[in-house]
Amino acid sequence: MKFSYFLPTKLSFGFGSLDAIGQEARGLGATNALVVTDKVMVKTGIVERVTSRLEGVGFEVFDEVEAEPKIEVAQKVADRVRSAPFDLVVGVGGGSSMDMAKVAAGFASNHGAALAFVGNNKFAKKPVPSIMVPTTAGTGAELTVTSMVTVEGHKQWINSPLLLPSVALVDPELTMSMPPGVTAATGMDALCHNTEAYLSSLASPITDSAALEGIGLIVRSLVKAYENGSDRGARESMSLGALMGGIALQAKMVYGHSIGYTIATRFNLPHGVSCGLPLPYVISNYAVACAPKMEKLAVAFGVGANGDAGALGLAIAEKTVGIAKSLKLPTALKDLGVPERDLQALSDECLSMYPRPNSPLVFDGKSMGQLYRRMWEGKLEA
């Protein structure tokens, strides 16, 4: 066995963790921070809760982040962070805000158009320090190397280990006000991260341990948090489960996210909805290829460990569909209004634009097309 793992981010988890942000900022030598967020976070008062704790550190707020940010938003972030001598970036919000905060830290010390950084390892100089404050329990972006952007209608990424934040303050208190729809979508995203990372051929004992723990936390708590947002135990478990997903994602995702990318912008779907819909079909499809791992995955999902890999995969997939239905999320492509005639084009796009060399199951045009058809019809088995 051979693997590597890299996580230099200082992590503080638990209710009240936000209170340490001033101390962490000063410890990083900060004097002037750019707070990257969205207008909802400003309106709800969460940004003020963050900035009021930045004692002794000046700050400005950039609140123009949008859901599923386009490359043009990343360029605005670049222009803003380069407009003053900021020596700290603070990301406040969900995955989109944290993704833009991570690239802001990189843009502060690396010059050039935002589009020039799309791809892998395009940052030459070390970013300025950054602190991430997640307000959803979903992306785990506070512990990942990737920032997602939309370029000409297609999902792309800005990827670099240099983008790992300096500090992550994961305070479940900040998730208590999430409405049910956001709780559902972000929670499903966290479940996807943990599950896909577990199925990846790049998985290691570290990522597997995090993924299985994260899956168990989410399966037991997501519907509770959705039905009762004031359930502090469920909110804490969801924050921890999402964080585990961020740790697990060093194993990378498999084709569930790739499929999600093909439908997200076309049908204006929240990220967790677009990636959550393929998840049960991916689990069922991957089961035999990942046979030695299916018993532990089944236990994490709470469906027992009896049966061969195919049967376990189907039981896990059915459990996943049940969770999605409890969250009132779509479970078939035809429910989204995806035209049947578009299935092969979506399949071709998935393979050509979003390949997954770490997938233990190899797809070609025919097999991916068949998977899209099953997702359209709502059939978990071939």
C-alpha cells in the first residue's frame, strides 16, 4: 500500500468556534482583511457576526458572490483583492463563497486574468493567508484544494494545493438558520462527497475512515436537520459529516459529480441537487467494481452487510433514494424535464469534458449512455 495525504489547514470545530477568528487573524499577522461572501450572508447578519470578532483587524466586504459563480465573478474578486494591500482573506458562506475566497487569496499574490488560472496548478506564488467560515453543511470547501467556476456554461475548476486555507472555523451555530431546501441540497452534496471519495481508486485508509464516518453522520442526521432546523445535535452532526467529506475528497470524486456537472447549468440546479440525483445510480453501478468495500459502505448507510456486492449496492442505492424523497429532491432525470432526446449528448459531454481517471469502473459511450437512460427512467438496476 502506498498513499500520501496533505492537509496543512488548522481546523477548529464546534459550537462557538467562530469566537476565535480575531485571535486566528492576528496570529496570521493580518492587519487588513477582505471578507468574501454573498448578499444573503450580509442580510442575515452573519457577516456582521464574523467581522465584529475581527478585533484589531481592518476589513472590507466583497458580497458579489453568486451561486455557482461564473468566471466573471472570479475576475471581480481578483480585481477587488488587488485593489488594496489585503493580507488576509476571510470566506463566509457556502461552497461558492469559500471557493471565491480561496482564489481571492491566490489572486492577491499572483497576477493575471482569472481565466488564466482555470485548470491545475496555475499559481506560482504562495497565496496570502485565508480563514474559511462555512455557514452550510455541504461542500467541505474549507478543506479542499478546488474552486469551481462556470466558464461559457460549463463547470470548470481552479485547482491547486496552494489554495488550502490557513484556518477553517467550523461552527455549527452558523448553520442553524439554513432553510430546509438549502439544508437538503447541501446535505446531499456532503453525502456525495463522502460516498464518491470512498468509491474512488485513489482512496486511502485516511480518506476511507473520514468518508465512512461522514456517511454515517449524514445518513443519521440529514433528514432530522431538514425536518427540524433547530435540532442542534443534527446540525452538529451534519457540519462534522460535511467536514469529513472535505477530508475524504483528497481521494477525488467519481462520475457522480461529472454527471451532475452536465445538468447543473442547463437546468439551473443547486450543486447538491445536480450531484445528488446520480448518486444512487452510481452506487448501484459501482458495486461490483468496488466489491471488497461494499460491506463497510452498507454498514455506514445503515442497511446491514448481508448479501453479495450487487445486492448491497442496490440496498444502499434504495436507501439513498429514500433519503432524497424525504428531502423532496428529484430522483430521476425525467422529473427535471430533461428531454429524452438529449440523453446521448449529455452522456458524450460527461465523458469528454469531465473524465474520471480515478474511477474504478471504466465507462465508454455505450455504458454511460445506458446509465443516463436508467437515471432518466428512474431504474437503479440494468
